[in-house]
Amino acid sequence: MSLKYNIRNSKDTKTHIYFQPTENNRLDDIKTILEDDAKFDVYFNSDDSYKKVKEYVDRLISKSEFLCKGLNPDYIVTSFDNADAVIIIGSSMNVLPNGNIFGFALINFDEKHNAIYIDVICSHIGMKGVGEILMNEIENINKKLSMTDIYLKSVKSAISFYEKYGFTKHDKSCDDMCLMIKSIKSGGKKKTTKKQESKKRGKKTLTKKKKTAKKHRK
């Protein structure tokens, strides 16, 4: 029986978040909020870091059987192309150019439904606790952004793993490729966009004008 290294209590790990470039800078508010949290190292892709991470992960998967065992490498590459960001549990030093990657998750920020969608979760088979750390970190990000849900699609063999972390099947009769959802009680400061802040300032100005007008009528 092979022994796995438990990284749950390791001080030599760090959560790295790499954002894929987007049109119209639609994720700028999210990036700014997460960057303010010292728990995360956030990368804004100023030096093509997302592309470099994708290529590095592809090399690791291709050359070893330790990372993402059992997952289709082609699907992972496609998921990188479609994701908003990749969350990496790695060494406390920089992941690039050749740092340690213990596991990662590819996610999308579904602002329409105020949720995070997890497309891929992948871990190093020699490390124990990586999946748990990833789930906890995604939940922390969800709370930080004041989002309300996390959802994913699970194969039959992984359903019990996600149930352990509070996910429930949307369709109780489903037994494979099931939509699973976890509702989160938000503990972070509410995320507000620039448009919402402008609207809020406008309301304050209007209220102030009404009060002044009322005072003059007296």
C-alpha cells in the first residue's frame, strides 16, 4: 500500500489564482476583491501567466501519471480554454516556471446566478487532502464574493465525495453526470460593481436634494 503525504497542515502550500483574459474586463471587480485577501496570490495575466500555467499543467499531465490520473487530458485542455480562472494549490513559492502543483480546479464565475461553477478538480495522487483544500478554498472565494451557490457536474464515482462536502443532487434520481449544488451562507463583504456603486451614489444625491427642497419649503 502506497503512503500519501498529507498536506492539510503543511505550511509550505499556497493558493494561487490565475485569471484568463476576458473581453471588456468583466472580471475586474472579482479580481480586485480577491487580490485584497492575503490568503490568495492573484495573477492578472500581465505576462501571459494563464497561458503559461495551462502549458505547464499540460506538460505535467503528459509526462507523468501523478497529476489528474483518470481524467481525459484533452478535456482538461479544453476546460482551460473555457474557464474564467484556475485555482492552484501549490508550493508557497511561485508556481511558474516549474514549481510544485499539488492540485487545481478550473472554475467559472456565473454572475447571472450569483454562483461559481466547477468544471474540473484535479489532484496529485501522492498527496492526501488536496481535494479537501480545493473545496474549502472555492467556498472561501464564494463567500468573499458574496455569491450564494457552488455547482458542478459529477460522474457516478465522485458523487459521494461531493456529498461529503455538502453538495446535493439537483435531480435525486440521477446516478451519473449529475448536477450537484451547494448553497453557501455568505460571510464576506458584499461585492458591488462600478455600475451599482454609481447608482448608489445617485440615490444618495437625490435623497439629499429632496431633503434640501423640503427644508426650503418650510
